[in-house]
Amino acid sequence: MKKQTPASIRKEVIKKLEDECLNIWKMCVFKKYGTTDIITGKPANVAHHIIPRAESKFLKFEVDNGVPLEHLKTHFRIHYTPNHKDIDIKIEEWCGKERWQWLKDNYANQISYNSIETMLKVRDKLSKQLYGDGYISDDEDFAKALKK
């Protein structure tokens, strides 16, 4: 058995917090935008990152970067088939010009989620959005929340 070090334990805790935050993020997306796939009209079971989470760490936990989709018909097609331009266009239309521009403007912003403290702040922010103890909606407020 591999011996655990403080660094490996820290990494494991951060990973568990990240997974928890992604689950809360999904619930926040469903709370804000509903549980209907915006393409098919069927029940959604996936919250999809409009800007892929691997491409923009800043938008990874932003609820406005989420869209409710059905896994097999829509989400699978986005990730595993080359021809999904029609879905991309519908998502962009669904977002609206202002939100789409905000996503594009914040695409390159970077943030690091490599500390337990930061992940706890992200979890707190998402939990407040989900359970109604406040809603942090803009970049400055989010940055302030992370610095507290």
C-alpha cells in the first residue's frame, strides 16, 4: 500500500471537494435554468459546461456557464460526435447575446483551485446560490468571496 503524505492527502481532499462542488454546480444549473433539455425538450439529467471546464478554470464553477441537457441524445453528441454545430448554435441562441458575450469575455480569466481553502469558498458560494443565502453574480463579488 502506498504511504500517504501530507501532500497526497491534501490533493485527495481537494479532489473530493472539487467533485462535491461540481455536483452542487449541477444542482444550481438545474435550479436556475430548469430540468428540461433546451434542445430536445426532454428531461435533462446533465448540466453541461458551455465553455468546457478544462478550457476555462474561471468558468468551471460559474452557474451561468451551465446548460441543462439530456445525456444520451444531446450531451453525448456534443462530446463524442464531430457534427454538433446545430447544438452549439442553439446553445448560443439560448444564452442570449449578453450572457454569451460575458462567457467570451471571461473565457481567458484564470483562477487556481489548488488549495483546500479556495475549494471550501467555492463550495460555500455554490451552496449559497443553491439554498438561497445569497447569490454572488459578478466577477468582482466572486473574487472578493475567494479572498475572504
